[in-house]
Amino acid sequence: MMAVSIVHGGPPPRFMSRLLYSSLHQSRPSVGIKDVSDKDVRNQIQKLINAESIHDIHAQLDVMQTLITVAGCIRPVFNTNDKERLVQDLVEFFVLTRVSACTEQLKRGLQALGVLDEIMAHPKCMEELFIYAPDQNLTADMVEAVFFKVAFSEAGSNQHQKQTRVVSFWRDFLMDLEDGDDELSLKDLLVFATGADVVPPLGFQPEPSLEFAEGLYPLANTCAMVLRLPTIDNYQNFKANMIFGIANAPAFGTA
């Protein structure tokens, strides 16, 4: 489902940790004590790390016998080097080995449509599709770039002049929505026009475009990705009608 969503223009699965993503394209990613998610296990390993004398090390090993057995890391420890190797093996088991079957299943799924191949070939470029990051707020420039295609009438005609004025209203409208002074947001506008609340990583297909409506309110065809703007000669009326039309649209727009 992740692969299909990415390839077909849906939202990316941007919720993975950097470590999980690294596990997709590295055979053995580097891990440390901070990557152990189980608090009790992490505390036990940390106590072993903190133990300095061989007496303290063996005392902590006695406490950790069940944990060490589960990890399959039973071995003699004679010095701090042995301790460090044991710590690393324990960390790798609880972070990587224990979930390796799940990771392999995820990788098999991402082989669909060649997504895993792209991750392997371009891990840095692909990471923004998978690694969690706070949602980037839409800006007026981003929305304007989405609807860069405009179906103007013939240049020099009266209709073309009216449409040029409407496009300037459209840009002002986007700026007002970005300022957040209205009941509507840029995300609401994007949902109305496309059915999506984020811009897909590969862009929209087909490319969205602006057209012009003869009525008083905006219309959206979310299949064809067409937003029709009302041809109104006053900005305040244009803005009010855009807000009313979008806010009162059924579902995510009208077709």
C-alpha cells in the first residue's frame, strides 16, 4: 500500500524513524543504546555499560541472565572489551534481530512497483518520503505553483482581460488564506480542488489547472484536477464567494 500510494500520487508514508528507514537499504545499520525502545531492557544494558570493575560486571550479568539468554548472547566475560562486545550484541538483538522478520516483510512489500529498488539506489533522495517530519505548512506560493496552468481566452479579448483580473484576485486570495485571517485555510482550498490535503511527492496527475466559471461560486472537478474561478470584477465579492462556495461544498468539492 505504501508503494502504490507513492507511485500513484498519494500521500507518502512519512512516519518512519531514521533507523527503520536505514534498515531498508543497509544490511546492518549502526545502532546504540538510545535505540533500544524497551525502557527496562535499556536500563539493564545501561547498568552493564556503567559497571567498571569485573566484580560489578559479573554482578550485573547475574541480574541479566534471562535477558542474555533470550538474546542468545551467553558467553564468558573476562574484561571490559568482552563487556563492550556483549553490550553491542545485546543492542543489535533487541533493536534489529528481534524485528528482522518484520523488516524483511516490509521490504518485500516495498518491492512493489520498484520502490525498494529506488530506495536502494537513491537512499538520500527517497528518505523524505518515509522519515517522519512535522507537516510542512502550505504556502500561497506552493498552491499557486500547483495551479500554474491557466486556461485563458484569446489574448486581447474582453474575456481575457476579465480573466487576467480574476487571476490577480486569486493570488491575493491565496495570500489572505496564508495570513490565516479567514475561516478557510489553504489546506481547505487544496482539498476542495484536488481531494488531497497535501501535495503528493510526485505531484498531481493530471496537472491541476485553473479555468473560469460563469457563475458566482467556484467549482472543482477533482478527477480532472480543474478549479473554476468565478468571473467577478470586485475582489471583496470574489473573496466572499470563494470562501462561501468552498466552505459549503459537499464532501471535498463539486464535480
